[in-house]
Amino acid sequence: MNWLELLLGLLIGLVVGAVIGFLPRQRRDKEITASAERDASELRRRAQQDAERTLEQAANEKERLLSSERERLKQESELAKANLEQELSLKRQTLEQEVSRLREDVERDQRFVAEARNEIKRDREKMEQLEERLNRRGEQQDARANRLDELEERLNERSETLKTREDELGLKTAQVDEQLYSVAQLSREQASEMIMQRLDQELEREKAVRIRSELDKADAEAKRKSFNIIAQAIQRSASEVSAAISVSVVPIPSDAMKGRIIGREGRNIRTFEALTGVDLIIDDTPEAVLLSSFNPIRREVAQLALTELVSDGRIHPSRIEEAVQKAQTDMQSYIREKGEEAALEAEVVGLKPGMLQLLGRMHFRTSYGQNILKHSVQVAHMTGIIAAELGLDEAMARRAGLLHDIGKSIDREIEGTHTEIGANLAKRFGEPLEVVDAIAHHHEVELSETLFPVIVQAADAISAARPGARRETLESYLKRLEALETIATSFPGVEKSYAIQAGREIRIIVQPEKVDDASAVLLARDVANRIERDMEYPGQVQVTVVRESRVVEYAR
């Protein structure tokens, strides 16, 4: 019984426990189900949001890609448009240049045709005038022949009349002689002696007059012949003086060096002349070559470079360029030394380096054949002496005298008179007012503010008036050579120009990318026409246009 009760109690306990355990589990299942539904809803919501965000990102990415593609297409279209416009611009420029060239050719041909027509017209007019003159001359010859016939008839009549009158005068002369003998009571011999005495006296006076006249003629003839002799002597020495001024002699160890200087097919000598602007003359002179140029600085640079090349022995275009550059650098130092020597000789101190450089350039400049630097040193000494006698500042006077022609060192490079250029240079380098006044007004002392321009003018005149100090032909000669180079460089495409052979040749270096072979021919003709029109010169001037293309590449 107890066992049954115990078993029943156990069963009841199990049922109760099962019922008690089932109720919470049902609630938990419901809660779990609700939570799962909430989670599922939240997952669906999140999935929907993720899907929406993904769609939005995809749309944004698609929009960005489309915008990038549109921008790329726009850039490509703009680039294509720019390239097209550039090509059109280049083609338009090419067409404009071609049209301009064709127009110039047409205008040139028209001018040539017009000149030919004018020449034919002038020739026709000359022929017509010549024909008219010939017709008039023929008429004049006919009229002259008629007049000659009339004159011949008149002369015949007059000769017969004169013969009759001579017979009558002979009779009358005999009658007058008889009357004179009877009146003077002189015989023929006495009358003849008296007449001879009078003739002797008249002849003595005539002799004295003629001797005086002949002496005057002899004096004038002697002066004329002396002038001719002096002129001939000057002409004979002119070549030597010109050679000394425009030619430098460079010694070489042997005549075999001449071939190396010329180079293969003349490339070395062409390079040397193109870089220096100096004419290199290689002739039969033993162990020497000549450098010819009107510009002394160029000639000195060429002499230094050629001496260096000869001593070194390596002569080729690249080595020539190095030697010329080194010579130009050395020339600057040499010019500075010349300026310092001149300042030391003139006892002028405190000059700035730039002023000393300009002063040294005057060593290579002449005025009427007189060296400007030596002339300036002479003027400095004389201005110092004059200032000391007048009680003025001697050092300031020497400074003004040394720098009075400083403008001539660069007057060929800058527009203006040498006094204006020199005064501006003196102001730029901080020279005293007295020096600036002397430089600016030593040719116009009435405008001066101090006494120094008057002293400099007097010393300048004394130095220039020395016998043989100046020679005007050299100045005009240099100006003519500079005018030749100026005319040549005024044309487009010209890189350099050099007047050589004493002005008988102008050598023009052109830029090969701007001037082709056909244009070079036209350029030479245009330069020659301009020289004929604008200049006066003896003989003829040869115009040589040099067009050289050089290609350089390095093997590494």
C-alpha cells in the first residue's frame, strides 16, 4: 500500500511537474517565436535598408561613372577641337605665309615689269630724242652749207676789194714816206736807227714784264709739282699705313701649318672666319698668315685665338670655338689692364671697374687716325698743367681730361653723340659734377657751368692739332664699313654680317631655318640694291650670303 501510494504520489508529482514545466516552456516558445519574428522583421527591414542603400550606391556610382564618362568625352572633344583649331591655325598661317610670299613675288615681278616698261619707255624716248637731234642736226648742216656757200662768195668779193685797197695803200705809204723824209730832214738810215733805238727800249720793258711773268709761272708750276710729289708720296705710303691699321701678321712654325689651318674642304678657315668676323688670308708669305679686319678688337681676338691654336696643334671646328671663347675672355682682361695703365699714367685714382673697362676699350678706337686712349692721356696731362697754372683742382682737371671722350668707347653701339653718351656714363658711375660738365660741354663751352670744359676744350684742341696726329680718311672708312654691316643686318633672317676685304666684300651669315637657298639669292640681290641706293663707295662691293646647316648628336 505504501508502495502504491508512493508510486501514485510519484506519478502525480511527475504529472504536476510536467504541467508546471510545460507552461513556462510554452511562454518561452511564444517569447522565442515573437523574438524570432521581431528579429526576422528587423532583418527584413535591415535587408531592405541595405538593398536600398546598395541601390542608391549603385545609382550614385552609375551617375558618377556617367559624369566621369561625360567629362572624359567633353575633354576629348575639347582636345580634339583645340587640335583641330591648332591645325587650322597652322594651315591658316602657312596659307597666309604662302599668300604673302606669292604676293611679294607678284609685287616683285610687277615692279620688275614696271621697271622694264619704264626702261623701254626711256629707251624709246631717248631714241626719239636722238632721232629729233639727228634731224635737227641734218637741217643745221644743210643751213650751214648754204651759209658757207654765201660766205665763200662774200670772201671772194672781199679778197678782191682788199687787194685793190692794198695797192692803193702801198702808193699812199710811199707818198707819206717821201713827205716824212722831207719834213723831218732825216735820211732813211737815220730814221731806221731812231726807230730801232725806240724798239730796243720797248723790247727791254717787254722783256722785264715777260721775265716776271715767267717767274710767276715757274713758281706756280713748282708749287703744283711739289703738291703732286707730296700726293704721290702719301699714296705710296697709304697702303703701308692701311695695312698696319687693318692687318695683323701671325707667325707659324712652318708652311705645312697652313694646310691644317685651312682644314678639310676649308671647314677650319670657314669656322674661324664665321666665329671671329675676321678675314684670314693665307698666301705665299713664308711662315706667316694675315688677319684682316677694320675692327681692332675682333682682329686682336682672332690673333690670340689663332696663336693658341697654332701652339696647341689641334685645329678643328670645336677646338676653334673653344679657343675663340678663351680669347674673348682674355681680351676682356686685357682691356681692363689697358684702362688701369692709362689711369695710372694719367695719375687718376678711384675709377670704378666698369669705367676702367670702358677706358680700356678706347685703346682699340681711333678718331681721324689718332688713338683715343693715348689722346685722352695727353689731354689729362695738359688739363692738369693748365689747371695748376690757373689755381684750380689739378686732380679733378686730370680726371675730366682723361674721361672727356669716354663716350666714344660705345658710341657705335648706342644712339647719340659721344658727349651725351659720356655724360650719361659718368652720371651712372657716380663721377663728380665737374667731370660730367667737362664731358658734356667740352665742345659747347657756352653751356658749361664750370671752368673745366674750357680747359678740356683747349687741351683737346692742342692734342688734336699736333702735326700728323689725325687722319680723316680712316674715320670715314670705318663709318662706311659699319654702314655696310648695318644695312646687311637690317634684313630679316640675318644672324651676323662682316665687312671684309677693306669694304670690298660684305659676308652675311643667315639663319638656315628662316632663309632657304632660293631666299638667299633674293637676299643677296636686295642687299646689293640697298647698298647701291643708300651708300657711296669706290669700286664695287661683293655680297656673299652664307647659309650653313649644322647637326650635332652625342654618342653615349
